[in-house]
Amino acid sequence: MRKRTLKVERLGRVEYGAALELQKQTERAVLTSAQPDTLLLLEHPHTLTRGRLAAEGGIVAPDKVLRERGVTVFETNRGGKLTYHGLGQIVGYPIINLSPDRQDVHRFVRDLEEVLIRTMNDFGIAAFRIEGLTGVHTPAGKVAAIGVHIARWVTTHGFALNVNTDLSYFSLIIACEGEPVTSMKEVLGREVEMSAVEDRLIENFADVFEMEVEDSAVGAGRH
């Protein structure tokens, strides 16, 4: 059976509202088969997003502090709670049609975790799942968060991987289950090249989801 095509767009820094609009456009195009399954890889300015399960009081910093640190807040329709997006973090938005052969929400989330775990292993980081929690963890804390939305079996939202992220921003919120967070930089003790991580994410995503990547994606670098 011929593998499905995965289109990858490496977008660099994109404001969160603009990325939401791009997801909507891409979702329509994938749903109508005007565009193949697509993986958007990007980085957001400092942003807090509330998922459908976010509790009131999750943002512990006052509005004045958020303004001083240049942080904006968005309500979203993804699953999950409150999370932070910001510089040095790779955000992946897989916009793929799970129909007809992958119509299983839990499998989709586990597959995203598998992509991230393999990518961490590629960089010598021991990563794993924790039963009952979503995302990818290391002995030093959670390195990647996942929150997805699925409508008519087309996925939006996705994962946020802390690469060189300034972890002090997580102190503005009660993140996820209140567990400690970490980054690849913190675990490895050095800055990590973002484009190298993107390369591995793309390859592992294609392997786990059994897709063929459009040639232009790997090695294209950030712009």
C-alpha cells in the first residue's frame, strides 16, 4: 500500500493568533483533500494558552507581570489545561486526517508521544510516558506537552517541546499537573540547534505515522 504524503512547513516564529488562523485554513484544505496531511513546525512569542480543562486560577502571575514580560493569553479549543509557549520551544501542529485507518484518539496521542520519545533518544535523552498523564517526561521533569483537537477526524493543535526554553516562564502558571518541567538544554547542559531537532521530529513523525515526507522538508532549516 502506498504511503500517504506528509507536507512539512517550517515557519520559524509565528504569533499565536496567526498560527490559529493558519491551522484553520490548513484543516479545511486537509479535510477536502486540497492539501496532503501537514505538519506545521514553528515557535511562538511568549504566550499562555488555556485548554478546555484549564481551571480558574491557573495563572498565578498578576496581569502587570504578564505585561512586563510580554506574555499574551489565549483561550483555545484543544484538550488539556494551561500551558506556556515561547522562544526556544518547538511547537508542532500535525493537521492530518485520521480517517479511515487511524480513527482512535488515544492511539493518536500515544503516537505523538512516541515521536517525541524517539526524538529525545536521538539526542541521548532518556524519555518516557507516565501512566495517566499526557506528554513526554524525563527524570528531570516534563520536556514536552501535548494537547489536541479532533473534528471530523482531522487533527489540530499538537505538541510543544522545550528545546532551549527559558523555564522561568513556567513559574507564571501552574503547569499541567503541577509537575516539574525541563528542557533539552537543561538536561544536556548545552544549547541545542533547533533545526537539528526539527529534522529528527520530521523523520520520526513520518516513521511513526507511516508517511512519506515531501522532499523539501528535511534539512530546509529555520527561516
